[in-house]
Amino acid sequence: MADLPFLTDTAPQAIPIHALRTSEWSQWSESRPEALKRLAAAHDFKAQAGRILLVPATDGSIERVLFGVGDKANAMAMGSLAQNLPSGDYRIAAAPREFSATLVAVAWGLGSYAFERYKKRKRPAPRLAAPEGADMAEAQRIVSAAWLVRDLVNTPTNDMGPDALHAAAEKVARENGAVFEAIVGDELIAQNYPLIHAVGRAAAQAPRLLHLSWGDAGAPRLALVGKGVTFDTGGLDIKPSAGMRLMKKDMGGAAHALALAQAVMQSGLKVKLDVYLAVVENAISADAFRPGDVIASRKGPTVEIDNTDAEGRLILADALTRACEEEPALLLDFATLTGAARTALGPDLPPFFTGDDALAAELAQASIETADPIWRMPLWDAYEGDMDSSIADMKNTGDGAFAGAIYGALFLRRFVNVASWAHFDVYAWAPREKPSRPQGGEAQALRACLKVIKARFGAADAAPKAK
């Protein structure tokens, strides 16, 4: 794994950073030189959250940086420095004791990201010397995974259609020694993936199921599933223009599954990893699937299409069925599935659904420890009947205008037959810049999921070969 450009080895010459709580400012500043006190007063700096004070040296260079983290912020606040400091090399001289050194490095790496495929950044990002005690290999794995999600999601569909997402997944497989398989176009019908085929058949680039396999066959099985709708018009139930504007990000679930798989493989975990990416473009043509169509699933039950804009759950149904055929010990799926999830929790807090209380507790604890916000929502059994159909085994939507995220999760649950499963309804997008998070494509829940996977399965003595 190549080093990422936000790191530097020049620690002794790097500019020191003092990250301070607001409540610490008075005591900290008391013993400082009068010139620094006057400078802080002139800028009304009292270590308020997000405030940066550049302290000059006598030659006009930056002598040190003071950074306010307020009294409630976690280590991810440190990413603001990578977003706002001048180019140069920096080191952490002081930070709140509860800030994990590894998370500080992660935050800096996330904050230093820029999407440069079409527009180059104006100046190099500031670089960070490894914080004392940080696991920099782990930080690089996490940052690399997040950058992969962001790059894939930020790329517009003219350059990130099914063919390009296919190539990106194959590249990750090749670089990590995984076996790669692609089932494309009408071969989906021949191999019994009818829902994936139906959703994607109208597009110029064929639908496909991508499968990455890695690890020793005798190890516990981990399955990751991702929704890869490279653009979603809504199909014949076409979206309004405002709703379609960001639909390049509707492959964000596949980007998450692929990036998490990359981190698992780079960590050399004791798992037999299977990754299933259902990749389509939900386009409109004479061959598009229609409201009212009834389509059989890979698992067998038939689905009446109530709305062609509820297409993500359809392709995931076939992919989840395939994943369950291998009887994984843990199954995680990621999808930009419902706007209802955003209405409930907003863009920054992705919900997850699981019937496994132990897994839910592990994820909740990991969320806290990795500063990676997620929130459990219920698989509410009483809503199951709202998806009944008079002519098929089920519809792909519920009857009402409410509880859309729950309906989506309940639909997926019908295609899962393993005990330990969680569904993440991610947004995969940052509407505006925040610390560690530039505006644009965003990775969510990856740090928490990786921590749970590591706790459950542990690292191998050496990275296993694909089988």
C-alpha cells in the first residue's frame, strides 16, 4: 500500500500544533509570553471550536499553531487543520488526552482530501508528521478506503457508469490478490439474477453482478453487498430534476462495500471474504421495466413493481440471496436506499437495521470509539403487511407515504437467511464542508464496521491468498 500524500517524515522541523479545549485556555495561556497573549486577544482567540491562530516567528514564518477544539469535539475535529492550514509540515505538540492518536491521523488524512480529476487544487495540502502512539498503517488503510469511496462517488456518470465501476472493482481485486468474477448482461438471466437484469436492461451499458473473493476457504465467511446504481433516473416513475441532480452518487453503496473490502484485505484479517456488487444504470428506454410488472427473484418469490424508483432494493435482493448461499458468519450491506432515511436522521447520521442485538451493540460501541456516527432503526414487523400484493408475493414498496427507510429494510430482510446481518442506508454525500469532510462524496460507517469485523475475526499472521 503506497504512502498517502498527507504524511511527512520531517517531524523535528515540522511546525508544532497545540489543540486546546476552550475550558483549558485560561490556564494554558497564563504562562505564555505577553506577545502571544496580545496576539490572541487581538484575534479574540480563546480556543473556541474550530478557531485557528497562526503564531508568527520573528522572521515572518509560522512559529506554531493554536487550534481550538471547544469542549465537546472529538478527534475528528483535527481534520479542520488539514483543510485550512497553509501548505507545510506540521506535528501535534499537544491535544486533549482523550483524542486517539490514530484517529487524529485519520482526521487529518480525511481533511486533506481533494477531488482533482477535473480541477486541480490550488496549493498542496499541509502534511502531518505521525502523532506519537498512532498506528499509521491503520490510519492509512482507513483514509485510503475513504478516499476510494469519495473518488468513486464524486466521479460523474459519464466517467463512472457500469463499465467504469466494473473496472474500479477489478483493480481493487487485482491489487489485493482477490479472485474477480463478473456476470454481465443476459448472462444474468442464464445464471438466475432476474431482478438485477430487469432494473439495468434499459441502459446502454449492461447490468452486472461483480464478485470479489479473497481469503482462506476454511476461515469464517464475511460477506459485503453493495448497491451500485451508477445513475438513477427513477426509471419510468421518473424523478424530478432536483431529485435527479445528485444521482451519480447512487452507486455509493457499492463504493462503500468495495472500500471496506479493500481495508479488510489490506489488514490481512482471518476471513473468507465475498463481495457482491449489483451494478446497473436505472435508465429509460423501450426496454425499461414498468410499474405493474411482476418479476421473479433469485430466491424465488415474485415481486410486483409498485414504483420503478424503488430499484435499489430489487438489485440488492438478488445480491443478498447470492451472498446468503455461502452462509456467511457476518453479512453487511450498504446502499443509498431511501430519502426517508435522510428525513429521519439527516445527511450525517446513517441508520442501520439489524435483528441481531449483539451485532447492534457492537456497532454502537464501535461508532463511539471510532467517532463514526451511525444509529440503529427498527425492523418493525407490524409494517410487513403493507408490502403485500394481490398478484405477487410482495410489492417493492409499502402502502403509505411514511416509514420508507423501514420498508426498504424489511424488503431486504425477506432475502436474508443468516442470523448476523446489518443493512446500512448511507447517504454517501456531504452537502457542505465540515471538519475532516470536504463537500461531496463521503464514506460513512466504514470505521465502525471495520472495527467490528476486526474484533470478531482478528488479523491473520500473514495476508492469505485468494482461493
